[in-house]
Amino acid sequence: MAGKVRWGVIGTANIARASFLPAVREAGGEPAAVAGRDRDRVTGWARDNGVGRAIAGYQSLIDDPGVDAVYIPLPNSLHGEWAMRALRAGKPVLCEKPLTGSPAETEKVLAVARETGTPLWEAFVFPFHEQMERLRGLLAGGAIGELEEIQSNFHFFLGNAEGNIRLSPELAGGALYDVGCYPVRLARYLFAAEHETAWAAAEWAASGVDLATWGCLGFPGGRRLLLSCGFGRAHDTFSRLLGTGGQINITNPFHPTEADSFEVRVEGREPARYPGGGRNRHSFTPAVRHIQAVVRGEAEPRELALNTSLGSAHALNDLAASAARNSP
């Protein structure tokens, strides 16, 4: 195809308004349609956020010939069903993380992606960032020796918790699946390996989901991820890469802005600081730009869910199971 890629958004989640739509515009795409179950609500949302059309019903958007690609920011428990429906309709999909709430359901979604040949991405956008390219280049060049350990946080304060979908077990909520998945994906990306061991503990909400989780994933060769995530403290995405010859401290490896940076520290040398931001204003932009190039036939897809999501699903499942065993 040629011209602008026409995006359809399934649902009216805040991340679509705040992160995805600005990136589509920056990447030269078209926010063509948004679907919701309440016609009046979705009509107002489309008007307020500059989306071309409001559509009543998710399936109607998937079937719409005026939509080239689909973004799914629904609650976690709904990701699998609607990703499979879009894939079967031949619509490339960018689905919010985690792809599903279990390895078994993830395998079902990936089987549909494999059968249809339709591209599917899980919305971890940091592998497409300039910052991550610089970090991988430094690691490959031996800037801190061999990478042995990753320490990674993702916390934010959940102010109005009543009725929040993040605290619903039926919607696959909880801190580990909402934000702990980021450190897990980072470790699997940088170690380029599957985990061998998992340990975790958690603080639990009355609803039964985790308010905070902390733990460790062990990787081949004694390498490890130490992670901490939760809903109870100020925003924190600080991460540290520790090697045999030094360390890299990163203020935000996941969604860097112009205010973010990373610092390389090697004993006996002055620390070297690098900007975290890049040419794009919005963190989703590089991923959206790549997907649009794939849809137009201008690029081969990379970071597809087929190659990345199942290992993360197993890691999250193992951490969750360990937390349940180790926490009162």
C-alpha cells in the first residue's frame, strides 16, 4: 500500500490518548477510527482527540475497510481475544503489554499470528528507541565489560485506586503484569536469553492482585535481573546495568524523554553522560514508524511478538507463582 497508514484504536484507554495518538501523528500516520461499546462516549472521545471516526463495537472497527492497522489498549484480559480477531481479519496489530495474562493464552494468540502471517507486536516500544541503540552499541563495544546484572525498577503512585482496572483480578491486573513486565522484557532483550530461575515476593491488595512485587530472574551463566515494581510510590524507572568493568545508570530505559539520560561509570575515569531522548518527541513514535513501514511493504518486521512474547509470558508467570508461594 502507499500513503498514510490508517490506524484503528480498539478502546479509549488513557495511554491511547496520551502516548499512541501523538506518536501516530509524529510518525505521519492517520488516526482514522476508534471503537467503543458506548456510542456517545466514543463519539466524544474521537472528537476530543482528533480521531476521524467513532465506531460502535470492536468487531465493526476490525472489519472496517478504512482501517489498515489496529492498536489494542484494552484491559489485559481482553488483549488475546481482540488481537486474534484482528489477526484473522488480516489487520496488523500493536497490542498493549502484556500480550495476555498467561503462557497458555499467549501461545493461542501466537498460533493465530503464525497461521495468518499477519504481523503482531507487543507494545514494548523501547527496543526501537535511539537510546537503546546507543546502549547496545556501548555494551557490544565492551564499555562495561561483560554484562552480569540488571537492576530495574518501575513504580508509580496509583492515586485513585477505587474501581481501577489495575486492581482487578478478573482483568488480569496487578503491578507485575502492568509495569513489572518492563524490567522482564528489558532483561530478556539485553541478555538475549530465556530465564532459568525465578523468585519473587509481593504486597497484596484486598482484591487479590499485587500492589508491589520484587524479585529475581536468573539467566544462563549466572546473569540475573533484580526487579522491583509497584503502585505505591512516586514514578521511578531507574535501571542499572552492571558489568565486569563498570556500570550504566539509566533514568528511564522504557519511555525516555528529553529530560532523561544515562551515565557510563568505569572506575578511574570520569563518568560519561548521554542524552536519553532522541529525534522523536514521543516514545511510541519509532515503533509506530517501523510498523507503518512494514504495512507499506518498505521494511521487514522486527521485534515481532512471535519472537519475543512467549518467553516474557513464562517469566511473568513464574514470578507470579513464586510471589504467591512466598508472600502471606
